[in-house]
Amino acid sequence: MLPGFLTRAVELLLGREGGRPLHLKAAGGATAVLAVVMLLGSWAALAAEHGAPRANLTSYPRALWWSIETATTVGYGDFYPVTFWGRVVGAVVMVVGITTYGMVTAAIATWFVGREQRRHQLTHRAHEMADEAALALHERFDRLERMLGVKGDDD
């Protein structure tokens, strides 16, 4: 069982909550695009590197690992493309990875900011309601004093 925060994050990314904000839709879409780009990019890099001298992307698992470390910009250097087209695929995987992680980070930041703004709005509204209640009580006390004919200390 996932903790509450992770469960909520997965539900938001999978679209199980109706009327999701645009930033969450974009982050979820970018994550899906990244997964497809990594899977297809692994295959494309493997095809581009096939038969190339000094190629080290010689199997799909190696190419998939390379794609993951390229998309996350880790780049251990254990696997890398040696052909022009392999490097083009690598550039695409890098750009999509960087863009996706930026969008996901922005979505998380927007979620935190929105949450803080809602908390601030609720606090502000609670203060307004308390002020309105205090004003109403003062007006009632003033009316009661007038009805009873009680004079205030300043009278």
C-alpha cells in the first residue's frame, strides 16, 4: 500500500481525478511521451548502431538502460552511441527527458503553491468572518445597552 501522498500523485498522473488542472495534464502527458520515447529510442539507437565498429549498444536491454540514463541526464558513460544517427536519437531522448522532468517539477511546485494559496485564502476568510462576528456582537451589545438605558464609561 502506498502512502497517501504517493497514492494521490499516482491518481493525478493517471487521470483518475476529474477536471485535472492543465499543469497536471501536461506533466502526465509528458511522462507518457517520455516512456514511449525511451522505449522507441532504445530500439532506434540499437538499429542505428547495428553492425557499427566499436558499437556497445548491442542488445535491447543495454539500449534501454542507455535510454533511461540518457533521459535522466545521468550518463554513466558505460553505453553510448557511436554513429551519427545513434547520437541523433540520443539528443532526442535527452531533450524529451529534460523537458519532461522540468514539467513534472513545475507541476509539483504548482501543486505546493496552489495548496499554500488555498490555505492562505481560508485563513484570510476565517479572519474576515471573525471580524464580522465581533462587529455583529458589538452592535448587539450597543443595542442592548440602549434598550436597557445603560450609559457607557465614556458618557
